[in-house]
Amino acid sequence: MYRILLFIVLFQGLKAYGQTCPMLIEPRDGDVDVPVDSPVHWSQVSDAVGYVISLGTSPGDVDIINNRSSGLRNYYVPETGLPADTQIYMTIGYFKGGREFVTCEVETFRTAAVTSAPGCTTLSEPVDGTSDVALETKLKWVYAPTATGYLLSAGTTLGGSDVFDNLDVGNVLEFKPPEGLPADAPIYVTLTPYNEIGLAEPCPEEGFTTTSTLIDCGPYKDVKTGVLVSQGPKIDFPDKIGLCRGETTITAESHDKADGYRWYALNPDGSETLLSSTYSVVLSSIGKYRYEAYNEITQRAGTVECAKSKIFDVIASESAIITSIDDGITFQGRNLEVYVLGEGPYEFALDDIDGPYQDSPVFEAVTSDSHTVYVRDKNGCGIVQSSVPRNLGSDNFPNFFTPNGDNVNDYWQFIVLGIEDEIVPNSIEIFDRYGALLARIDPKSKGWDGTVRGRPMPSSDYWFRATTFTGREVKGHFSLKR
């Protein structure tokens, strides 16, 4: 019998583990000869709000990746590949809303050995043939599978190396020349990936042309603080705004800190029409638009605009119409579910017009008090509200009574709390602790005097069940004290 119980416990434990923690699915735990550029996939965890992974070359080590967030993605693509012919140990952790972070058991696989030199790669920024490239631009390239580093040569003539001569930049996918690139010149670049087997030779030369009239608007590191400073403004603007039903225009405003603003309409032929050069714009039709904010930045090449933009949609929307509110009782307690009509996307709040708002129209474990439900159009077309009357609850019934003839608490009865929309029970039944029915009382009577067929009941706990005309039940217990 003990062995059977032990087996059941172990089986249930394994089952719970399988349901709780993700598992490697590509490659699988224990796989060998895994390509160094293989993506790593794992099974999804229900209701997970984020994954965190670590990779190392020994159990518990993080020398490859240390607590890298994967967001909601259940995969990781190694940017510069994994080490070849190496046992890789992976730890996956995840978050669930309102719960502690879970760290799962280590899983492992072995990468394949590399038997040949890597292939060539190409520039991804700036691409071959680009003109008017900023002097401070960053060179970026595509990962070459099995590469463990890259040699960079660059010159102002074909085959030249007067800018860089076989500079070993390491196992990275971008490089920013510390002194910038030569101004108003053709730049010819050769990237040569390498690994322990050898060089990817010969690799083709790519070229672009620089200009002294453009400035790199990317972030720079403050020499005093070491903090990355963004040169363009930080913009915060929604993906959609609503042109409300019954309105002919909507005014969009920017609350971003910037030196200047522009608003454009995106035309069907791909062109743009400038609508406004201030912080706000009046829009009169649904469609796609582009909002742009810029800062004026001065570098060695001159003063230009560093801009950031956001494409957004103006859509037809309207405030909600609340058609009904389902007021129900479940095992967890009282639930409210709001039903609405309308074009807009809506969010819901309970008892506070300022929120917090939620996407779900269901509110769980709500108290028996009266409530106000608020429904807000996400596109800004207004808030509507509806009241929910107080429901019959356990606070409508006293916790104890003392039937000792002193005219104080001599009867146990339903309590009217003085609220206009009070729901009065249709019937009230009283039981002993064994479930035997002792009495039925009329909610309009004095109540139960603590006797059954004239016989006083002893001091103890008793149970009640109250039922409304709509069939709703409230159950609870109280004490008889003598």
C-alpha cells in the first residue's frame, strides 16, 4: 500500500512539474550536434506574462547569457551564435501575474563541432550603394553562422584600407568608428568573418557615400555620467484615436517635449500631406496619419533635426451603451458582468471613474453593497456609467443573538440596512450543525426566538439559508448565546 501511495505522489508531482515549467522542444533536452545558429524554442506556460533565460557552459553558469528577458516569446535566437562543440546548459524562468518568479530545472544540449570556415556576410546598415550617409553612423552587418569574430577593412578607394586595415572587432554585429567616417567621400568596406578553422575568404567589397550635411541622431554616451543620452525626443502617442460618432472633427495634441512638431496625412498613393507644424492638429476624417516630433541638434557636421515619428489611425468610435449587467453568485462569490453595445474598444472600472480600468467586463468577488460600473471608450469618446443595486449579503444577518427575555437581542432576524434598493429575502431557514431543519421564519416577523416546538435550543452555532424571490441564496452561520 505504501508503494502505491508513493507512486501516486511521485506521478502527481511529475505531472504538476510538467504543467508548471516549460520544456525545451527545439533542441530537446539531451540533443547533440545542434547547429550553433539554431534557435532555441521551449513550450508555452499558460498565463505566463514573461520568460527569462540563462545559458552557460556548466550547470548553473551564465557565461553565455545571464537572465535575458524574452518577453512573451517562447524562443531565443542567438545573435552571434552559440559556442561550437560545447555542452550548453539552459535555465528557463517565468512570471505569472501576482505570483512569485518561477525558476525551472536546468536542461542541456550539445552543439555541433565546426569543420569549416564561415561564409561571408553583408552590411545591413548602411546597405551597399547608399548615399548621403551620416559621418557618425554605425556599421552593422548580418550574422555569419559559425563565425566567432569579424575583420573590418575600409578605405576611400576600391580595395583601400586607409580608414581601417583588417581591424578585429570581435564577435559583434556592429561597430561605430570612434572618430567618425571621412566626410563627403566614397567608403568601401570588406567584412571577413572568421572562426577557429579559418577566414571566410574572399569576401566581396561593399560601398556607400558619406555626406557632411547629415548628423547621426542615435544615442550617445555622456562622458561625465556614462549614461546613454537620446538626441531625438521621446514620443508617446497612441496607435489609434477615435473620431466620435456625432462629431465632425477631433483635435490631436502632443504632450511630448520637443523643439518642433509636424502632422501628416498618409495618402493612398504613398505620399504625405503636411497638416500642421504645431503641437496640435485638427483631423476631420478617418484614415492613417503620421505624427513627428524633432529636436534641433548641433554636431561637427552642422545643425539638423533629429526626429522620431509614429504612424497612427483615426477610426470611427463612440461611447458605449450599457445594455445590462448580470449580477450573479458563483462559488467564489458575487460576480458582475457588463454587457455593452457600440463601435469602440471599451474598458471597465468599478466604483471609481478614474479607474483602474480593465479590458474584461467581468468583476469577480464583488461585495454585496451597491456599486457603480464605468465603461470608457479607449479612443477617447467618453465614459458612461450604470449603478448596480445592493445585493442580499451576509451582513444582512446578525452574527449572534441572546434569547434570555431581557428584550435585547431576543430574536434572530433579517436586518434591513435602510437602503432604498434593499433586496428582501422570500424565506429564511435555520439549521443545526448537523443540517437538520429547525425553523422557517417570515422576514417580516419578529424572527426566531431560539426555540423549537417550545423547547429552548442550547447555546451553539446555527446555520441559515435565505432565498430571494429571484432564487438567489445567501448562506451563513450565527451563534445562540444564553
